[in-house]
Amino acid sequence: MERNNETSPVPFSVKKSIVAILAALLFSCTLALFGPAQLFLTNALEFDFSFSQLLPFLGAITIGIFILVASILVLLPDRFGLHERGVAAVFALGFLLWVQGNVLVWHYGLLNGHDIEWGKKVLFGLLDTPLWIVGLLLAACRPGFLYRRVKSLSLLLLSIQLLVTFFYVIRQPESPSFKKYQIDIADKFVFSNHKNVIILVLDSFQSDVFQEIIDQDPSYKDYFRNFTYFRDTVGGYPSTYAAIPFLLTSQYYTNSTPIQAFIADAYLSPSSIPCELQKLGWRVDLFPAVSRSVFFDPQVFSNIRAHERKVNHAKLAYLYDLTLFRYLPHFLKREIYNDQAWFLARWRWGGERTGMLADNDLNIDARQAFANDRKARRSLPHIGRFNKIGIPRKNFNQSAHVNPDARFVSQFLTLAVVATERNVLKFYHWRGPHEPIRMNSELAPVSLPLSRPNLVDLARGELKLVHFFLEGLRQLGVYDEALIFVLGDHGQPWGAYGLRVPPGMTGTQPGASPLPKGVLESGIPLLLVKRPGDRGNLEIIDAPASLADVSATVFDSLGLGRTGIGEPLFQIPADRRRERRFLYYNWSHSDWKNRYLPDLVEYRVDGNGWLAASWRPTGKVFRPED
């Protein structure tokens, strides 16, 4: 009897239409509305627009899909059970999407261009694929079983998703400063004809990697003639979020307040490089790679303006790509991800790689910002031609599509000018030798697994890009009298590349390090400094330096009083005993959502920072206050 009921035709009625509408509503809302909405609301800091701006787009797309699917289902004839089977199939898809996106949520690591090790994730597919097969077979072979349950289950799942989304909406935190302002790139490459201070951060560049490169190929030393290499430098933190405020303000964060509150106070303090130079009338242009690492305020930035947050096609496609990645079964995720080229972006924009929108939007083509006054700038001192710098154009142009630092150099060499009487501070944060590895030492695009040899090869390419940048500054005529820092904000925080101590380094001790993996490696960033008027070969100094000394060095070079905990780097004797402080934390991508950092474990470094014997845990652990 049950079989007869399942195969008997369903008469056209209002009830029949309601069932079709509910199945279409579950499918369209799960995929096009609730899925992307919840992804946005749980990662709101990754996007530079608000939920209220996003909602009309999600609503319009959802309505379009719903009308199309509902119309087809309502109009399907009863003949051969097509209506019943169609409704059952759409309902099954909506149900499976919900289960996959909310119950079977697999962890694939950071979706920022890494090579996902798909072979190690096969178990995910073995778990979710049978569920999809059973669900779709049930819709095909037993449509009546699902059809009779469409109304109740659709209403239940829609209600659950509506409540969860509403919960996320009311729990949204107050917008941080970087959501209220946006970077103005119009003068990104405009320098002063008087004083220039340039701070170039190469993310996660370890000092020992630089030493290995110049030992293997002395020609790299020539790239940094006139610089001083402070080889024994200890950082403050193992990742960018806390390391950049420490670098620019020499202030330690200890989890006593929410980190965004600390960042606001630190950047407005007397030891803040950007704030203090702003007070003196300097133009301060900051171009952070991570927006959360700086305080967006007119007292700190010269190059910010009120945020004109817009939801464009690229951002919307990226959000829907993330939704598809989460809501589809394992064996379809690889096609969606496509090594960060993404499925929708690939069709719409020819496969350009997309990143976290809030930060990578800073890498847009700077030519747009110069469109209105290009003619006026042509008469100003500029570089203009790449062949003056000796760039291998073929590889360089290819890498510029996948490497933001190569793109930066391309824009800089095309657009840089000397065009202001005001003194200028430029802070540029490059990706540096940061995973994933998408470029080699010849500036050719690659896709290589994580290993120390591959990292070192990437670092060689990054140093070549720095060389081109410095040569461009020479062509502009601002290099000689500029104060220039080339440095890492930290080393590799997970210790994936290890540490190589040169045999001749004083106090070298054999044996494995007793420190947890990543502590020492993340604590020894690169630090190269060139003062105005410095001449000669690269000088290597083993004075006990700290990134906290950068602000004191800037103030000393400009004849200002020293504030903060740092000291002028060139006034620290090489043989001085100096205890330095480092706060280590285990970082995961989910920590971006938290108001505090993870537990901070304090270390004191007394002696050469490259040697594990110099590192001592104090026993202090700074935990969030609430």
C-alpha cells in the first residue's frame, strides 16, 4: 500500500504548490542566503563592508534562485511522478547542503593560497560522500517518502537557520577602527624632497635566513651596501597582530585589555612613530598588510578617509565561493578552491587569485588613483623605465600576477615621484617569505611545498624585489638621505623551517633546542638599517638589538627625545649584556575573532638571541582578563 501511495500522482492544488515552494525556499535560502550570511557574520573582520550592505545582494540572488526553482517545481507535470521526484530532489539537495555546511564541517587549514594536502583529507570524502549518495538515491527511488516530509522539515530547517543568523547578527561586535576608515593610495609612491623615513616590513623574514643567503651568495650583500645588519635582533611577538604595534610603538601587550583597545592607546602614545611624526607636521602614510595591526585614526594616518564600503562583484563572488567550499561535499571542494583561484572567480575574472578582502584590497592597481592628475605628475622626478633597474621582465611580470610584492614593485617603478615639500614617513608591509610559496629566486611563479630550501629560495626572490625598490629610490634621488629600515616583523611562528646557526657564531652550542618549536625561530626577525649619509659595504653587528629599538632609532635620527623602552640601535655596544623580552603565543586563524590574544608566555633573552641557551622562560603567563 505504501508503494502505491508513493507512486500515485499528486493532484494540482494549493497544497502541492506550498510543498514545492517550501522545497525551493529551503534550497535557495540555505545556499544563497543563510550560508553566505553566516560565513560573513562569523568572519566579519575579514571583509571591508557591513552586513546591512551585503543583505540586499544576498536577498536579490536568493529571490532569483527561488523564483526559478519554485516555478519549475510548480509547473512540473504529475506524469511519471515528475513533480514529486523534482520536489524530493530539490528538498534533498537543500537538506544535504544544510547538513554539510552545519554538521559535517571539515577543517582544511587556512584558505589563503596554501596547497591543501588533498590526499590526507580523503577520510572526509569517505564520510560525507555516502550521505550525499544515499540522500540523492532516496529522492530518486523513494520520492514519496521525502515528499510527505518536505513541509515539516523545510519549516524546521528554515527556522533553525533564521534563528542562528539572527543570533549572529545581535552578537556582532562594535566595528573596530579599520572598519570606519579606508586606505587612500593616491600618494602611495609620493616621496619628499626633504626628509624621508621608510620602514619596509618583510613578513616572517628570519634573520638566520638572511645570513644563509649572504653566506651562499655574497652578491646579495651588494644589494644592501650602506646598510647595517643587526644580526642579533629579538622581536616582541611571534605573529603580525601584536608584532606590528610593538614595532611602531615599542609597547608590550599583556592581555590586560582587549587588543584593539591596546592598539588604540599604543598608537596614540608618545613612543608611537606615526603619531609623533604627525604632530611634527610629517605626512605619515601607512600601508599595513593586516588592517587590525594598526589604529585607523587621523592622528596616526595621513592617508585615510571615511570608509566607502561597497559590495562589488569580486567580493560577492569570493563570499559565494567560500559558501560553496563549505556546503558542498569533499570531492567537489577541490574544484571550488582551485589553489585559491576559486570557482566563481575563475569564470568571472579569468582565475585571478583572491585573498582576504579587508587586507588585500590594498594591493589594487595604483594607476586608478593617479588617473586624475597623471599629466601634472609627468614633469616630476620619476623612474619610468624598468630597464634602468635591470629587472628580468618576463619572470617579473608573471610573478606580479601571483605575488603582491612583485605587484608593489611594478607599481612603484611606474608611479613613484618626488612631489612634496613635507617630510614623509612611508610604512610598507610586504608579504615577504611567507607561506604559501608562489615565487622563486628567479622571480618566476611556482607552487612549491613548504620546506626550508624552498623558503630560502623565496627569500632570495624577495631580496631581489627589495633591491629593485632600493634602486628605484636611488633613481628618484631620495635614497642617500633617507632613513630606511628593511626588517621582519617576526620569524616563522611554528618553527616549520628550523634555525641554522653559522659555525663561527660566538657561543654556538650543538644539540637540539630545549625550547618549544617556534619560540626561538619566531623571535629572531631580520633587521637592516641605513641612516642618512651612510656609505660602505654591508656591516654586520651583533649588538643585542630589539624591534623595540626602531622607534628610538627614528626619534634619535631626527634629533627628538627618546621615549618608550627602546634604545637607539647605533648606540648599543656590541659587547653589552642586555636582557630582552619576548612574549610567545600559539596562534590559530580563529584567534582573529577574539578580543584578546591567546595566553602569552614570557621569555627573557640574555645573550645571543640565536642560541637556545640564552632563552629563559620566566614562568609568567599573561592570560585574558575576561
